[in-house]
Amino acid sequence: MGTKAERQGVVISDKMDQSVVVAVERRVRHELYGKIQRRTSKFMAHDVANDAKVGDVVAIIETRPLSRRKRWAVTRVINRAPVI
């Protein structure tokens, strides 16, 4: 098999137990006008240690289906959100 997909994104929800919602942003060029646009995808990711908090930048990797919506897992926290 090939390598598993890996993405970086920002945690936008951590209210669940061992799960987070990660927003992954990508930039695409408009087909007709050529302007760069931002597109956001939301992924449910498995977080075993409940380590990621809202605002953290995390790396997620593709896994087997863990539930109805979870197909990704948090591998590491890249940047912590500033504590206010």
C-alpha cells in the first residue's frame, strides 16, 4: 500500500472525549479568473491523550474508520494556542 495522507490544520472544537475537529485550509486558483481562493475542510480526528485544545495547530494522518465520521488521527501538536 502507499503512504497515508498527512495534513496540518487548526483545532476548532475539542468538546468531545478523545476527538477533535480540525479545519484544514487549502488554496486553489479560480478556474476562470485566476484569483487565489481559500477552501476549508473539516475533519474529525482521534486524539487519544486529549492533548489538543482549540486554536492549536496539529498534524493529522489518515487511519482506518474509527467511527461513523472519524477517519483521521492526531499525530502531534505543532503549535500551541496562546493562553489568555
